[in-house]
Amino acid sequence: MTEPTSQPASTVGPLVVHTAEELRRALADAGRVALVPTMGALHEGHRSLMRLARAQADTVVVSIFVNPLQFGPNEDFDRYPRTLDTDTGVCAQEGVDVVFAPTVNTMYPTEQMVTVQAGAMGDRLEGASRPGFFTGVLTVVSKLLHLVGPDLAVFGQKDAQQLAVVRRMVADLNLPVEIVGAPTLRDPDGLATSSRNVYLDADERASALALSRALNAGRDAAADGPEAVRAAAQGVLDEAAKAAPPVELDYLALVDPATFTDVPADFTGEAVLAVAARVGTTRLIDNVPVRLTRS
Ligand code: PAF
């Protein structure tokens, strides 16, 4: 930060900047910089990312940008919650130094011809359900990394495939940044925190709890091998498909956390059990790490 202050961050609040030039000026002499990329509508999960960032850097930057490039034509770009004032308050409470909230025109002044593709890793699961999603994510993340130039960037494990493709981009393109994964935060009822949870009414939320129940059932079966993990989770989801409102399963997969390919039936080691489902009009994703000790 150029203008250090002795007052606590919560009363001063972050510097909110909207352009690349303002950002550059805000980050002169910033020391070790951590970036937390977000699309706003900040919740407890984001707070935990900010705390991780705060503990590891001199200057914490939170970017808030609802990235049109990662939304499909029939997705919720228009209705995605935009709550910059509230978000800035959250950032103030978490001691964030700079909020970078660019406009679409700042990020994409002309048609984005050159994009970053995830390759085969981005074609399955989330990538198969949401064509173009990972191209949108990697393109905006690489732009944010170039604009902010952080030493580290923090991403939630809740979006496990996103975290994996971002790690792979950083490795494959030799980007000089450390990627830190933050554990998933859950509400007391088990629902993973997400900006999209606000779309759920009470009945939909009750049905949505089947996702974390299924993942827990799968993880509890880990001692019996990958097939048992899949079957236990699938059993819960089959029941949830009959609930009112129903949980409409998109995918359930037990994958290698680095490549997001399915683990074989004789696999042992660390895997990720990932699920995506629709409840009402809301699409939810969740995952848990699973340690497989026996095939
Ligand atoms: O996880 C998100 O909120 C977004 O995908 C990200 C990483 C901020 C890119 O727009």
C-alpha cells in the first residue's frame, strides 16, 4: 500500500479501485501481495479465503468481477447478485487493503480473441455441463494475475475442478504465483457456502442438503474402496431424486484431484468425490476429499 495508516482496517475500509491504472498506483510498494479473486456476493466462505490471504501477505487485494466470459447463454449472469457496497463492508471487516472492482469494459475493452483453454481437464464434469466455463475462468484469472501481479492467490476447494485447472495453468504457463487452496466452509446444516445459495427457498434448501449427505456417505465408505464410495453417495442421491423438490443429479464422480479423471476401481490414495445437481432452478456443486486406503 502506498499510504499506510495506523487505524484498524475495519474502520478505514479498503481502497476501492476500478481501473488498471488506479490498481497499479494502489499497489506501488505493496510488499507481498495476496489476491482473492471473487465475483462478489461475499459470504463466510470468502471471508475464510480473505483470512488465509491476510495471514500470508502484507497487502490483500480482493477482486470483485462478475465475469461474463464464464457464463453460458442460459446461465444466471443477469441475476447473479451484485452487492458491491455490502461486499466492501465485508472486506473492511476482514482487513482487506484493496478492492479491485473493474467494469466489463475495463476487463474486456474489445472482443477477447485470445483466451486460455484448460485442455482435456476442462472438458469433463463442470466443463462438460458448462461448455466454455473454464475458458472463461482461466482467461479472467490470468488477466487478474497480470493486472494485480500477486505473490499468491487464494481459491476455494469448494470449486475443486476450478482450483485444479488454475493450478495447472500456473504450472503449464510458468506463471510466477503461488496458488493456495482453502478448505470448503459449510453452514451448520452441512450446505457448502456459495453465493448461489441465496436463490434457494426453504424447501429447496432442505432438498439441497442431500449433496453434502451423499458426499459424507461416500467418504464414510472409503475403507471399502472406490466402488463402495460411489455406490454409497449414489444411494443418497437416488433417494433425493424422489424428494420434493427433487435433486436432479448432473454428475457424481470420484476423481484424481490433480487431473479430474475418474480413479480406477483399484485406486488407493487421495481422491475427490464431486457432485453437481440442480434443485429448482439453482445448480449447486460440492465435493469432499476422500482418502482411499484399499481398492
Ligand atoms: O470462483 C469464482 O468466483 C470465479 O470463478 C473466479 C475465480 C473469481 C473467476 O471469475
